[in-house]
Amino acid sequence: MATLNAIKHTLALALMCVLLTACGFHLKKASSLPEDLMHLTLKGDDERSVLFENLKKELLASNVELKEPSKQVSQLYLYNEQLERQTLSLFQNGQVAEYELAYSVSYVVKRPGSDPVRKSFELYRNYQDDPDHALAKAKELELLLGEIRKQASRKIVRELSQL
């Protein structure tokens, strides 16, 4: 009986492995940046912003060496981050029930001997508001903005790997 269960478990494991490889599943690997972007100067309009700090951490996690500015080192300049909020729906009493958050980011990559590459993108999220739970909703909005900024920093590093 024990050997029958062992055979069943082995067959189930083998079947799962075959199904995973058949569907094209691959583990996510870290973005590999081009060689000239492995040594980088990171600058920005607001170097104390949460996005700037997240981007710095993401670059260090990708084994990028952050250096002082010089003509031989590529430069990443984060020059615009903006959050806009639009009303999507209202409660019957006229208070806002749902917002759409649009978070836009713009940056420039300057490589030695090349023209600057300007990039920008937007990330969107819907956010439901509830005036009866204002404190909890304020904390939820803060967490949501933190996640959007983390996603934006990961997106910048992914885009750098495709330059």
C-alpha cells in the first residue's frame, strides 16, 4: 500500500512538471542591464522623493554601481513624477465614491557619445473612497501610492535593460 502511494505521488509530481513546462512557465529572472549602464550616475529634481529612493534600491539590487557624475559615466536623470486624481463616481449625496489615480514618470538616460533618450510612462489605479472610514482610507491610499512607486522603479530598470 505504501509503495502504491509513493508511485501515485511520483506520477503526480512528474505530471505537474510536464504541465508546467508545456504551458511555457519560466521563473522570472533579474533584469540584466547593458554593460555601459552598470556604472551609472543617478540624479533627479527631487532626490529625497520616495520614487528616487526606490529607484536607487532597485538599481543597487540589479548590481549597478552608482558613481559621481563624470563625462565617462552614463547618467539617469529622473526629472518628473506627477500624481493626478480624477473622480470616477459619486455617492448619491454627492461625495466622491471612486477615484482614478494617474501616476506619470519621466526620465532621461544620457550615455557617453550618444544622444539622450527621453522616456515617460503612466501607471493607473482605481481607488474607492469612503468618508465614514477616512483614517483607514488615508492609510490605504498611502500604501497604494507606495506600491505604485515601487512598480514605477521596477519598470524604469526593466526599460533600462532594453536600451
